[in-house]
Amino acid sequence: FIGTTLDEASEEMGTVQVPSSWRSVMEEAATMQLFFDIYAASSAPISSKALEVLVLLASLRRSLFSSDDERQAFLGRLLRGTLHLLQSQHGLTEHENYHE
């Protein structure tokens, strides 16, 4: 992954750039679900790494997606998974997970 920042003084990531050859893997629903499943089935520090990957996936550059429909489907999966995570509150009290 190559991250780009909007402000050199900031630690906030603007976008994450992955090779275009990864497009099909990133658009595949099972890829994101794998990291939600790892998070749900584990505890820190593994769960915090899965959460970190999900944050990076949320920052994928728009141009990676083959269409707006694919991007909307991706974002819908991300939002549904995040909502489930927040509703279940699994692992959210663990310090390693809290910072993400």
C-alpha cells in the first residue's frame, strides 16, 4: 500500500493507492468480509490489525473501482460491517482497538 497525505504535517491518510491489478480482489465482497470475520473471531492484537486493514480499505482511492456501482457496493459492505461491529461492541473496550 502507498498512502498519500493531504497535509505533510498531518498523520491523517487521504487515500490508499494499491496497484490496479488488485482491483478484482478489492471489489470482491469476500476480501472485506475476511477482515470483519478476523476481527470478530479474535482479540487484540490480532483484532486491532484486522481493524487497521479495514480502515485502510476505507481509504482506497476512488479510481481503483471499475465503476461507480462497484464503489457503492464496496462502501455499502463497509458501512454494514461497521454498523454490525458498533452494534455488537465486540472488542471496542480493548485499548488496542480503541484508537482505530
